[in-house]
Amino acid sequence: MLRPNKRLKLLGPLMSKVPLSLVAWAATIALLPLVIVCAMPQDDQHSEQCYALQTGSWTPPIRPSGDSIFHQPPKWFGLLPSLREDSSRHELRPAVALTGITRIPIVQKGWWVRLPGGLEIGWADGFTGVSVLFNQQRGDTLTGTAKLHTDEGDASYAHATAWARASAIKCPAAQILEDVRRPGA
């Protein structure tokens, strides 16, 4: 046979004598920290973070050198909070535009994702591109390794890498595409 809990029985008369406004006030005070924390913006979810990007020379070097145009990241990038339509990766701006190669510019769309080993960013068109894994951070500077991606698996540079460094900057004006071709290329 179940016996009623004596402690719960004792609270019944006590709670009936506490004014309702005092109970509401105590509940508000108890929940206030939760409301404040939920209202704070989260870095990855509500604002863009931008970085100037530098990379070293590819090792081994890209031969023929004309192929290097497909493996040049932009000079800066912005981590956008929105997810890309085609994956669980986030959007990255600007996309890389390669003009003057074909009638229609080749566009390498950008993406980023947080991994247990750091922050990975990249640009690709389905055949070629660049990705960077930033695995160290000192202040507002990220360092890591860039890898190129090519559909020519037998190319001498198919597994080329380079050092990479990104430093936080104020986000540039809205720019969707950046043409990475150098003058005379």
C-alpha cells in the first residue's frame, strides 16, 4: 500500500499562504539568467567574420604554370552564418570567378565548416579548387595548411600543399565574386 509523502503534505498548507505575486517574482528572478544568455548573439549564427588570407607557394609547384589559375584563393574571405543549399556546410564569400578561360566564367563556390581539428574553408567548382584547414589560432590570426584539388589525379602537383595564414579584418562591402586572375595571366 502506498503511503503519502509527509514532506509534500507539509508544503501544501505553506504554499497556500504564500502570495501569488511573491511566487511570480521568485520565478522571474530564477529564470532571468536563462533569458539573458539566450538573447546574446552567437558568433557563428548571427554575424559574419572576415579574414585577410595569405598562402605560400605550392609544393610541389604547379606545372604547367597556367593551371595555377584554378588554385588561387581570394585575398579575403567572410564566414557567413547561413548553410549552403547543397550541404551541411556554411556559405563563404566571395565565390571565386575565373574569367577569360571559357565563354561563361567558371565559379568556385565557397564553404566552411568547424571540425574537431579546426576550421576548414574551401572553394571548388566540382573539378578544381582549394581548401584550407586552420588548426592553430593566436589572437585573431589563424594558421594552417592549404591543399589544392584537381580532377587530374596523375598531375605532378595533385597533392600540393602550402602554408596559410588568415588575420581578422573588418568585412568589406558586399562582394559576391572575386576574379583571382592576375593581370597578364
